[in-house]
Amino acid sequence: MPYFGHNIFSFPLFSNKKPDKMSFTIETGLAFKILNGYFENASYVKGFEASDADKAVFDSLPEGPSPSAYPHLARWYNHIAAVKGYTVK
């Protein structure tokens, strides 16, 4: 289960092998910066459509990203919320 301390973000990593799963904890600002860079060139966490990996990352975010500070992450976040019917934070 992810741990959310003050301004902390837990991010699951998925591999192609199952059931390998690893998580780590980093500050929210750093996590948003890393994810914003990732979503600059990707539409989904893995693959070509929304998956359980997208849900895991979406659920792990402690709050919705600022579109002015993290435009690529905010685009992904709002898209995943819209296509999957998730509630934005």
C-alpha cells in the first residue's frame, strides 16, 4: 500500500514480468517533474491505451497537477480522468 506523508508521492514501477512490482517514495514536486517529462512524449504509462498502470499512477498522485507548471502531466491526468471516469483531485 502506498504511503503518503507530507508532500510525498509513492510511484509503482511495473515490469513486463509478473508479479514483479516495486515502489519508491519521492517528493511530489520531483515526481511531477519526472512524470511531466515522461508524458511529453507518451500518452499512457505503458502501451497505446489507458491501462491498470495508468490507474495506479493516477491514484498515486496526491493532487491534480498544475497545467501551467506541468502541462504534459496535466494533459495526461485530465485525459485519463475523462476516458476512465475518474474524479480529479
